[in-house]
Amino acid sequence: MEDPRRAENLLHQAFTRPPASAAEIGGAYAAAEAAGGPGSGGPGLGDRGEGEDEVEPGDPLEPDPDEDPVPEEAAGNDSGQEIKGSEGDAGDGEEEGDAGDGEEVEGAREDRP
């Protein structure tokens, strides 16, 4: 049974007809595999044809080992908002020194830059 459309239809029915039992789903997968559908190893749904599965060095999809993975622009706070609080202290804004939502905390020290 080499009919990818039938395989797709069987899978669609198994998942869209409530309730789909495990036996129905398993049967749909078996029928799809027999029809050459996904997971069968043969031609079928999602088959992209002949090609290489591995990424070759220098391929544009492979990250460059010499390139910084985080661009400098994205590494900092580029929102334009000043983060209040001491360095390395990121909290909810309720305690003195927390970098929170920007609201002033009563009793906070005023001598900070």
C-alpha cells in the first residue's frame, strides 16, 4: 500500500476523532508506515528527497566558533531604562538595593547615584 495520502488521512483521523484510543493511534501509525508515510524510511509524507543529513563545516547553519554567540548589542540592557539597585542584585523591587519595577521604596537611601 504505497499511498502517502491515505497514510496522512489515517493519521489525521486517528488524532481528530475523539476519543482516539492507543490501539487506534498505533494502528494508524502501522498503516501509515505500510503506506510509506512518516517514519517508514521510505518515500512518503515529509520526505524531502535525496540530500545530506549532516551539516558540513562552513555551512551557514553551523555556528562560527570564532564568533561571539551573543552580539554586543544584545548583551546589555538596551531598553533605555535605568536599573536601580546594587550590581548583581535583581529582586522584586521591595527591598533596598533590588532592581525591580522602578518604584521608589520608602526608607531607601537617597545617597545612591
